[in-house]
Amino acid sequence: MTIATGSDLTARADRVRAAAFRMRHHVLDMGEVQGQGYVGQALGVADVLAALYVDQLRFRADDPHWPERDRFLLSTGHYAIALYAALAEAGTIPVDELETYGADGSRLPMSGMASYTPGMEISGGSLGHGLTVAVGMALGTRLRGEQPRIVNFLSDGELDEGSTWEAAMGAAHHRLGRLLAVVDMNALQADGPTKGVLGIEPAEEKWAAAGWFTQRVDGNDVPALLRAFDAAARRSASVGEPAVILCDTRIGRGVPLLEAREKAHFMRIEEHEWQLCREQLTDNHPGEQAR
């Protein structure tokens, strides 16, 4: 990968921001189908997933099983709405199919299912499994002489799980330099704020102590995200150690009505509020509609 700076980085960031804007609209459209769901998390991580799918991952939209593809593993199955928006933006699933989100017989269930959805590598569910699968996948592809990047997306709630840390130590031990963990540090879990459920800080020091190249960034700052992804790729090539990017995101990002909502883990949004959310999103991203 060529590491870009200056105007090239600016152009890359512009493309990612435009994609994230469209993805957020996709999220609102899907959320309105059910009237509720994990809309806040999806809005919060749109910049992260846009950076991955627009700028970082190697894949073929029309061939989700292309052997040379990079693998994106969604450990947090309830974030499926966010991944569907990214897959629609990437062209892997049709945009009009998003209207079937959560419906009987749909390829887009509310929790991610690899057997249903093109581009969904694993079925997410009980938290703490994704990184263990990613480690096994990284080992397996290395044994076959393949060189894909294995990207595991997980939540800060999964840092409560012992299996996550067992996998982290295993990845460092086996020098899995093609493995990248991306953690959504939105500070909220189903039972309340993360720091109140089970404190995970200082997260950077814990990952570094486990043997990972560790970065922490504002997950809604696109240039910062791109620089972090580039640094992880560069480190992988030169040192061969697994990398983690801790992304501090804001639930409901881009829609002030939802950013201010207290009960934000699983949101119920009233029928009259959806259009207001779209208007606020557009007002907060001037110029993106024209891209």
C-alpha cells in the first residue's frame, strides 16, 4: 500500500466523507423500516466503515467469495445495519434491497448472518467471539500462503470478555501482522456506560502490553482514521505484529436529535422523527449531497 499525504490524503478523505454521508442516510432508511434498532451505533461508526470499504479493503463487489479478498469480520452482530449500509455503498448488495431490512425472508436480518448476506464473513452474536475467529483465519490463510488483511471489528463491550484477550495474546505470539482489530469505543453498552459496567481503561496500555501496535483516534475524524489505517499497514509490512485502532465514536453522529438521546443503545425513534433526522443529517453535512 502506498501511504499518501497532503492533497492526496485530502482527496481520499473527501471520498470517505461522501460515502459516510450516504451510508448514514441508508441507516436512517433501514431504521425507519423497523422503527427502532441500533441506529445510534451505526451512525457513530459510519466514518470508520466508510474508510475501510472506500479506502482500505481489497474486494470485488460482484464476487464476495473472491479468494484474494481482504476479510472484514463483524464481531458485533447487532451492528449489521452499519455493515449493510457499507455493503450497499460498496455495491455488494443493491441499495433498494435495504428496504427489506429485518423483514421475514430478507437477506438482511437485524443481527448479522453469514449464510444470508453477501459480504458477511461471519455470523455475529454473543460478544467476544470475533477476534478468536480472526486469529484462526489469519493463521489459516498464512498456512495456505495467502496474504489477505484480516480486519476484525469489535466493540468496547467485547473488551469485557476473556476470550478477546486470549485471542489478543495468541495473535501477538504468532506474529499475525496481517491482522487488524478495530474497536468502537463509544463508551456505551446494553446495561449502561462502559465505565460503569466494567472499566476497561487504560485500553491502549492493555493492548500494547498484549503485544499489539496500538493507536487511538477520534473515530469520526476521517483524516485521523486514514492516517491510523496507513500506519497500521506500514507497521504490518515492516514489523509483522498485529495492530489495533481504538476509535472513539459518538453514538448518533451527524444527527443532533439522536446524539442527545439518553437511551441510545437500542433506540426507539418515533414515526414523525425520521424525516427530522434526515434533515439534520443533511444540514450537518453541507455539500455532501452534490458529491
